[in-house]
Amino acid sequence: MAEQLDLIVIGAGPGGYVAALRAAQLGMKVAVAEQRATLGGVCLNEGCIPSKALLDSSEQFALARDKFASHGIEIEPPRLNLPQMLRRKDDVVKKLTDGIAFLFKKNKITQLTGRAALQGAGSDGRQQVQVSKENGETETIAAASVLLATGSEAVPLPGIPFDGSLVVSAREALAFDRVPEHLVVVGGGAIGLELGSVWRRLGARVTVLEMLPTLLPAMDGQLATALQRSLKKQGIEIALGARVTGLDAGENSGLVRYVVGEEQRELSCDRLLVAIGRRPLLTGLGFDRLGGRLLENGRVAVDGDYRTSLPGIYAIGDLIPGPMLAHKASEEGVVCVERMAGKKSEVEYGTIPGVVYTWPEAASVGAGEEQLKRDGVPYRAGTFNFLGNGRARAMDETDGFVKVLAHAETDRILGIHIIGPRASDMIAEAVAALAFMGTARDIGMMIHAHPTLSEALKEAALDLHKEAIHG
């Protein structure tokens, strides 16, 4: 490659492609090496985007089946056209991946398709990367800096490997050719609950097995309990404290063995979705071969500038400590390259929101009550139920609440937690309030348009001081 590069990004997911675009804006000559033929990484191709497309489609199907009549809309019972639903999902993905490819061309970013591996510094001190293509050809490129943004992969159950048919990860669960008769989901986190919701709405029996005593252990406990109650009402069966011990696989089905307490149990299923977590994807990258430092949990050790222990090599996203979230990776990508350019950028880790796109949606930012109690922080809590919200009533979506946690002495917001309609959109106001060190009274004094769902946030903030108008 004749062009002198400033930065090579390995991985074109939401961390890598965003970092590449920002680096190009800052005047850097950038190349991106990505093994996949399309850009966007796991998130765009087989994660965040296709799952939300299916969640929206399945939600529309469930509304037509279960709720249209109450709105005075009478239709024949809807029929599922699963191939068309999957084609729509694929079209959403294609439009967005094509959009990133356009942005790469617009910003003169070089795209290389193939498996990239670090080769160490050359005689000129520049970092070398070898890209192996599908046809067997290799190309070596070099730059002053290399940014690792290869993301993560699904973790299998011990002794029960993925087979892509009976035992599947989220990738396969987004493309089933038929609605499962019984989908067993191992893992009560966001991925498992979202995909379980999709197939339950479309008619599958769904059972969630979670080893811990609660769903969504990182979320505020009251929120997790409310979501569990709602999912059960939708017909999703949930077993907590359930540890899977084995699988007897047949030709088209399997028998899942698990333990709850001292009790041995069994479940038959035709699909077993394993969603117990993800791990950094470093295989074949050459990071460990060159002596790169890893932490005990397998994440890459980095400093405040996202530099690894290898000179000229940086890492972001799922490779390093912190929540494995697309928006976290994107923000780190931006800050990392801005710091390379001499800017004093920071990622505000305390204001990273988390969202579960079930229905109702659940969204949180900041600390939960369990964390505040554990840390001995004095706090007050204000809540408001969507039953008292005019827009939620008009939508016939009154399940859920908003909770605001603020310091008992300073009134500064410590955390905001929402379960209800469009919580994923409402959380943005909460993030802004937290980022600007706002107080509960600040939110309570803000004028919210009426009727809107966001009025519930204002009322929860007012309730913290026992001043809620509609509570």
C-alpha cells in the first residue's frame, strides 16, 4: 500500500468504524481491516440492529393479534409470514451496512477484507499488520498506531458446544427458519430476554433458565423484579437459581438437565439458546504472541489513553474492561483517536445507559438502590407509575414506572431507572441530567410537554420530595 497510514483499525464494529470515521475527520490517513465482508461488526450484522428489527416486527404482530380490537380495529386473526419478517430484518441490516461503506468512501478510509494479525514494529518503528484474504493472498500494511476493536463472541456452556442447530447463539436465533415449539433460553440477561420475547410473541413456548437469583443482575433490583413479573404475564416461563448440568441431544430435539437448589429437573426443547455472556475476541490477532498484557478476566489491559502494553497498539470496546455495549465502544473509539490527536477527551463511564428492549422496555443510568446501600450512600427515591400518565393511558401502555434516586443531602441525581413504554428513548433525558450533575429539583422544574411519556420522569423527580402532582 503506497499511501502512508497514520492509523490501522482492526475490526469494523461500532467501536472500530466510528473510531475510523472520527480519525479521518481529524485528518488521519486510516485503513480498516475487517474479516467480515460487510461493515458494522456483530452489532449491526447479527446483534443490536437485527434483533431490534425482529423485536419491532414481532411487537407489531402481537399488537395486531392481542390489542387492535381494544382500539376499535377489527381484523381477521393475523397470519405470520416468517420469511418476509426475516427479509425485512435483513434489508434493515443491509441499508445500514451499506451506509457505513458510503461513509468510508466519503471520508477516504481504506477498507481491507480479511483476517488481520499484528506483526510487531518494523525497522522504521511503524506497527505492521498482515491481512489474510479468503483467496489465500496476504497484504502487509503499516501505520504509526493500530487500534484493536475486534469485539467479542458468545460464550458456550461448559460441555455443551454450539452446533448452530439445536444449541445456538444469538446469531442463529435471529434467523430460525420456523417458530420453535419450545425455546429454552439459558441466561436471563438482555440478549436472552429480548430474543425470548421475539419468539414468544410469534407463538413459541419459551423458558428462561438463569443461574443467579434474579434476572438482569446489573440492573436496579426493583426494575428487574417488575420486568420479570411482566414477562411472566406474557407467558414466558422463568426459573431462577437454575444451573444447567447437561444436554441429551436427539435428531430434532434435546433434553436439558438442570438443577434448582437440590432438585434435579429436565426440559425437552427443539432449540437451546445459550446467552450466558460474551468474551473478548482475540483469537488469531497475535496480541498474546507479542506479549500483550491481559487482565485476569481475559480483557486487554489499557491505560487512560487506551494504550495497551504494546507500543503503538490501542484497544477499545468489548476487549477492555466495562460493559459490553455498542455505545460504550463507539464513545471509546472517538475518545481514543481524539487523544491520539492531542485532545483531552474523556468517556463519562458513570453516565453510560443500559437498555433491555423487551416490552415493556427497561432502561437505567447511574447507580441502583442495591449499589447505594452497599456503598453506604444516603439517598432518597421518588417513583411514578405509568398508570398515572396521560399519554401512557392513551397508548394503553401503562405497565411500569420511573424511579429517580438522588443524594439525601445534595439532591444530586445518582441514578434513574425506567421500565415502561419507550424507556429506551426516555433514558436520554436521564443521561443528560446525570452528565450535567443535575438534581431532582432540576428535573422537577423542567417543563415537559403534555401529554408525553416523559412527564413520568418529572413526576418521579417531584415525588422524591413528596411533591408529585398526579401521584
